[in-house]
Amino acid sequence: MAKSKFSPYEIFTKLMSLGKSMRSHCHRAIESDGFTMNETDVLLALLSADDNNTVKAISESSTISKGNISQAVESLKKKGYITTETSSEDRRSVTITLTDKAAPVVEKLQNAEEDYFNQFMVTLSKGEASLVKRIFSALQNFSIKNFLNKLSKKEHDYEEKN
């Protein structure tokens, strides 16, 4: 079997490195406004998906601990950039919502994200850029939770056979 150019570990490590670099780029856009890196991460997470609006969801979709997210949420709440609402069905579930005050910060973050992505894309050929867009589109639909459940089931089935 022919070995691929990159190992899966290398590929995922490079993707994580790109993500870290993008987060830093975005943080620089709002750092002078007094935002910490963890606050930046929470704001970016809130912008990324409609269902990414709880501490648990942000923690599951990032590499940030629940404790750091909770601290950032409290800080952003005190600064007036977000509001929180505890679920009446599950007191552990707290929904986070951006306030109107967050609009200029959100705009800066969105511009920084777009700038970073555009700078990344211009380093690629047209064919590579098209492929990356297709891959990113597929990744947006990818559910890590479903994948891990399937992987866990495979491991369980393997252990039962042996």
C-alpha cells in the first residue's frame, strides 16, 4: 500500500495550527479594545453556528476548557457584550446571546476572519482553492459527536469480538 504524502496526524495538526493562527489574527483585531484571547474565542464561537451558543457547545467545538469559557462568558456579560439565559427545563444549560453593544466587535471579528481566509486562499491555485472550499463545506456538515459515537461503537464491537 502506497503511503500518502502526509499522515493523518500531520494533516490534522496543520489544520489545528491554521485554526490557532486564525484565532490569533482575530484576537489582534479586538485586543486593543480590551478583549482577552478566551473572550475572543467565545465571540468567534458564537459567530460560527447558531447552535454554538452554550458553554457546553462551545467547549465541545473547541479546545477551550469549560472553566475558561465560563470565565470569559462572565467577563463578556459584565462588559455588556452578551446576555445569558438559563433553561427552565435544564438549569445546567445556559444560552448565550450577543447584545447590540457587541455589533462593532463582531464586525471587526468577521472582517478579520474574512481577511485571514482570503490571505490563505490566495496562496492556493484555483483548483486547490476550489477543493479547499468543497472540503470546508463538507467539514461544516461534519458532526464530531456522531463521528465519535460511531468510533466508540466500532471499538466496542471490536472488543466484544476479541
